[in-house]
Amino acid sequence: MTTSSTATGTSLTDLVRRWERGWSVCRGWDRPREAGDALHLLQRRPGRHREIIALRPDDVPGLRALADEAAAAEEATWLTVPTTEPDHVEEVLRHAGLHLQTAREWLMTRPLADHPRRTVPAPYRVATSAAEVVVADVRHESDEQAASGQVAVTGGDAVFDRIETAPAHRRRGLGSVVMATLAEEAVARGARHGILLAGVAGQALYASLGWDTRAAVVIATSQPG
């Protein structure tokens, strides 16, 4: 895991800003407010009214202040911390009284020009639709949705989001088909670098496609989930 810079030549702080920018486009959220070395997003969702994304987790006093802010919030608040020192971050968040998610996530990047291509296997087909966000939809010949995902292009970055395969259609390479389809569409729209946030299962898929892990992502909440 790289500690000082990313494969795209920027610091982790800049990479997090770039990821958030595309992620918010994918989700249709308003631009965040940046203050106190963090991005503050108002999401207004049950169990996730507000989210704070730390930009400089190596600043221990600053991280403690963010953790205390999240813990004291009246509305359900998430604190998301991309970091190269996840054990230390978890200790700080736990000490503040926050509730850690059971599994870490992972911030990953990849140049897109040589992203692996995949052919959709029979009896499936893949289609895309595009507005501000490009959506890939893989369907079985029965017309049942088998896999899907989306990507937002902001400048030279493509942020991939919600890459999902239905349980009945897993282990058939459909996640790779979604990624390849979205990568091709993103490159056609001028993207050069891919960024995404991966769960445990997704990390293995993306690593097999040449994506690099740049940081762990520790997530904690002000209320038990």
C-alpha cells in the first residue's frame, strides 16, 4: 500500500477529494462543505444523516476532533477515514465512542487506457445508458438483471460505483464485464484514471483486473448500525 502518493501522482488527500467528487455525482448528492481538514456531506438518509470524510488522518489532533464531532452529533453521522494506518485510526475512533463497521473498505486506482476487456458470456447481454452518469446493465436472456454498475467522469477521473452481481449469477465473470464496459465508456469520455471504493469481495475482483490498493478506509458511525 502506497503511503505518500498514488499511482496517479497525487497525494492521498487529493485522491480522496477526486474520489468524493465523482462519488457524489454518481449518488446525486450536493457538493460537500470543506472545513477542518474534512469534507462534510449532508445526506439526509435514515441512519446516515451526515457524513464526514477525513482528508488528513495523519493529523492526530485533527482526527480526534472529527471523531468527537461525529460522536456528539444529534443526527446519525458517519466518519469515513481513508488511511495507510488503519489500526491506529480505529483506536482513535473507538476511544471517541464511535461504532466501527466490522469490515474495512479499500480505496483503489488504475490507469484506464489498458483496462482489461471482457466479452459478455451467453446467455447474457450488456447495455449502457448515459446522462451525467454511465450505467451498465447486464441481463440474463430471461430479462432478469444479473449485474450492474455505474461510473461518473469528472475531468480525467472515472469514479466507479455500485458494482453489483445478483447472487444467482455470481462466479460467471459478470462483474468483470461491468467493469470493462464502464471503463471503455469512461475512456471514450476522456477519463484516464479510475478510482473506486471497494469492499472485501470487490477488492479481489478489482485486483484481478489490475487495480492497486492505495489506502484502507475505516468507517465508523455515531449510532450502532
